[in-house]
Amino acid sequence: MPAHYLITPASRDFPLLTVMSMTDDAVFRLFCLARWPNTEGAPVCDRCNLPATGPHSRRRFRCLNCGRLFTVTSGTALAYLKLPLRLVLILVAQWAIAPKGRAARYLSQSFGLNYRTVFSLCHKLRHAMTSDVVGQQIGGPGVEVEADGCYLGGHVRPTNWVINRRDRRFARNKSDKRWVVVVVRERRPNGRTLVFVVKHERQGAALIAKVVRPGSIIHADSHFAWLELDALYETKRINHEEAYSDGQACTNHAESFFARLRRLEAEHHHIAGPYLLRYATEAAFREDQRRLSAADATYLLLHLALNSKPDREFKNYRDLKRRRRLSGQH
């Protein structure tokens, strides 16, 4: 019986000890390779797209055309970080290899860093994951795709006395903070997983139609939200009140994703709210890349972070929080 992918030798080929034993030049070289893989690490100005010289003092490069000075992280999702490159690599590696995610508070306590610093870095990495799926389409003629929705957030704590409790199964007694994560997942090797966050499950059908190619075969449950898909695709429906699979249709791959998403939610304790889409995208990325080796997963995440634009929401995040606090905004 083959070993589970989480206990194979490939899952431990980039341990923390390896990063700690790397020289500063080796760490810097790895960042350059991840930033400019097409030129084998040779610097290229991100504005002129022309070669640059260097590194000069403080590991900065100078563009041969515009004369601009820049670093390996300039203009990327990792810009404005004041952490040493080795520490950034350690955080990226520890965050990339965690199968159910890694809480920012855990990394903050483990490496003695300010919580906001690690929190913003983790969201910058999630932003890099999001850039990898922008404009993606899945499926195709004869390709099977599973679609489903899952409600997250909006927990309503029951009252102490039984007489004051309400049936939380009714919509009128549910919190308005509940949101739906809609997933579409290809049922084939190396299939992609795409996620959306909507207020109601019925809003997911229009989004699915934009990312699933015509000719695909969609598996879904018997919920009325997916009735619109019947007119656009060949659909196979399964009634979960009778069975999880009837030999023709099932959504087990989508349900498997939601199981891992809820485990990620348990790791972070709370993932609802304005950042829910980021966490759902993280779960989808980990699901698609779960069989990569630890070294490949770290390099891929570093490559995405160094080739995506800065995250506007978390650009100078600490200064933004300070300005809001001084102005009385929350």
C-alpha cells in the first residue's frame, strides 16, 4: 500500500534546518531565481522589462535604461517588508507545507515577531494565490466538474435558558454574517479548484457559468440553486437525503474540499468576514498543490509572491492601522 503523501520523503525535503544552514548568498540566489526564472535569476527591471546590473550595495540592482534602483522584492507582494530574506523564506516555507494552514499567531509566537507583521505577510501570500487563478477557466467537452456550496461564519450562540432559545435552522433566526463558499472542482488528475463567496447559494450558478467551459458535465446536489445550470450544461444531480452517490452522480470531491476548509477554519478559529474569500482561495490552492514536495511548494509560493503586484489592502498595513487608531476609526 503506498504511503500517504503527507508522510512521503518528498513532504520533508525542505525542513527548517535546511533553511537555517543556507548561506545569505544562497537565500538571495533562491529569491532571484523565484523572481526571474526566465533569465535564471538575472535581474530585470519590472518597469522597463530590460536587464539591470548588480547586485550593488545592500543587494540593490540598477536598471540600465531608466537608472532606477530596486531590490528583489520591489513591486511585488513582498514589497515593504522589513524582515531579513532568510526569515521571510522560513515563514513562507513553514506556511506552505502546513496541510491545514498555519495560524499567524502560531508563527508570531514561534519566531518572536509582531502579530500584525505575520498577519499581513500571510494575507500577502493569499493575495499571491489569488493572482494565480484570475481569469482561469476549468472543464471542457466531456470533462466532469463538481459544484457545491457551504455556509460558513455567523455562529449564533444559544441562550442560557431553554425557554429563550430559537430554532437556528430557520432563516429568520440565523446570523446575517453567514456567507456561502461556492466551489467548482474538476474531476480529473491535476484538476483545478475555483471558489467564490456569495451571500446566497442561488447566486453561485451565474458565477459557475463564467468559469466552466461549455460542454462540461456538472455534478451537483438537488438544491434549487443549481437549476440554472441545467439549461447550460449536461448535469447530473444527486439527492443527499437518499444517498451520497448513486453510481451516476456524486459531489464527493467538492465535499472533500469543504471538509479541509472546515479543518482550516478550526486552525484559524474564525475565517468568516471580509477575508473569507482569501481563506477559501488558500484552501483551494492547498488542495490543488497538496502532492507537491515541500521544496516545490515553497518555491511555487515564493514565485507567485514575487511575481504578483502588491496587495493594496495590506500595503503599509501597520502604518494604516496606526493612522486609523489615531483618527478614532476602527
